[in-house]
Amino acid sequence: MFKKLDILDEKDKRLRKKSEIVSFPLSNTDKKLIEQIITHLTYSQIEKYEKMYDLRPGTGLAFPQLGLLKRIIVIVDEYESGKFNNYVVINPEIISTSKEMIAADAGEGCLSVNRDVEGHVPRFARVTVTGFDMEGNPIRIRAREELSIAFQHEIDHLNGILFYDRINKKKPFFNEYEIRLL
Ligand code: NI
């Protein structure tokens, strides 16, 4: 039976806190929650289920968005139509970044931000992320383009940062040339 997640809204102060390092083994509660997040995010990207359960489409979620201040992120990336890769990273860290910057054309969205926020969010075009899988094994992921943006967005949540904090208020939009000069 599918259970919709209860996701905090941006007004909730917990979203502005720094999350704590997680130790292993993970609790069964956390493991179950991770599975529930994967299902929620996957369903939210499949039209049939999105409509059936009235979900907002989203590719990622961080534990603080559920009111749990733990350094755990989940990303469900549709790399090809109808095909998904799941990334679960415990205690993620960005260990290297490209010089090149990018921004999602249409700006970013967040399951905790229930309104449209206009503006480009400058992000590193490529990042290398290290951390641990659910069993505590060290992992390393190289991400580019949209997946790179997703990792930066979710890791920001662990540090109390929301995507619009990174929009330049004086100059919210960049063209492709300008973004490379950042
Ligand atoms: Ni978000």
C-alpha cells in the first residue's frame, strides 16, 4: 500500500538547520523511510501514479524535509524515459567540482517550496560526491548536468540551504555565456 510522504513546507524552521552525521548500522525505521522516499519520488515521475496519488513531481528528497535532521539524501533520476536510477547517499560530501557552472533553464523546484520561484540557480556542471550506501559501504559518484544539480540541491538541504538562497537577487537570470563567467 502506497503511503504519501508528509513533506515539510519551507516555512518550517527545521529546514534551516544543519543535519547530523549518521552512524551505522542504519535503523530499520530509516531504511524503511528510504524505501518509501524512493517509491514516492519514482511514482511522482510516472504520470499515472502522479495523478492517482496527487503527487508533485520531484527527483530528490533529503531527510530534513521530513523533519529528520540526518545527513541522508535520495535521488531518483529518470535517465531514459520510464527508466530510473536510484541514488541513496548517507553522509554525502562533495569532494570536487568543475570550474564550469550551469543552471537549470527553467530554474529549480523543491518539494518543500510550494510556489514558483523565478531565477537561475548557479551550480557546478560536474561534481564528485562521496559518502556511504545503506549498508555503510563507501561510495563515490560522478555526476554531471541535471544529476549534478540534483546532488548539489539535496546536499544543500543538509546544511539548511534552500535553492532560492543561491539566486542572485539583482541579476536572477543568466544567458549561457554569462553563466560560464561565474
Ligand atoms: Ni529541495
